[in-house]
Amino acid sequence: MLIEKKYVTATPTTWKTMWLRRVLNGLKQKQQGTITIYCDNTLTIALSKKSVFHQKRKHVNTRYHFIIELVSNGEVHLKHCKSSDQLVDIFTKQLGKDVFELHRRNMGVVSIVET
């Protein structure tokens, strides 16, 4: 079930990315090349590329297979990003002090300590 959840979660991101590309094209800001979407689940990336995992996808609603078409057409590329590098975790999870400070620094937020 977790496999399907991760796979299904990647698809709305792809929809929104393609929508944004179309909006930019409409504003005469044509975007060239493949769109890279970072994903922390390697099986999701594999599912989007190969049909050999059909058994893993058979219970997923067909509307979520939109991502497979975009990957096969070369419009979208899913790239692995380690879970520990997910900056959004600072907003969605309870983190240890070290990880919190690392993410905060990576976002460009600095701590000002008054003395």
C-alpha cells in the first residue's frame, strides 16, 4: 500500500508542473527541455519508467498513470533525492536540532542571537 501511496503522491506534482509549463508558454516564456521532479522513493521512480512492475500498479487508479506517459515522452524526469535532503520536512515533521538547523541553513534562514 505504501508503494501506491508514494506513486499516487508524485502524480499531482507532475500535473501541477505541466500546468505551470503551459501557463508560462501562454505568457510567451517557453520552457525548453525535460522537467526534473525530485522524489525520495526509488520504487516510485522505477514504476514510472517500466511496465514490468504491472503487478505493483494494478490497484492504482488509471488517472495516476499520467506520469508514465510524460516520463516515456521525455517531458518529465524523476530524480532521486534522499529523504534527509527534503527541506519541506522542516514544515511537516518534528526534527532533531541538528537536522532542523541544517535545513534552516539550506533555506538561507539565519539565526540572530541578541547578546
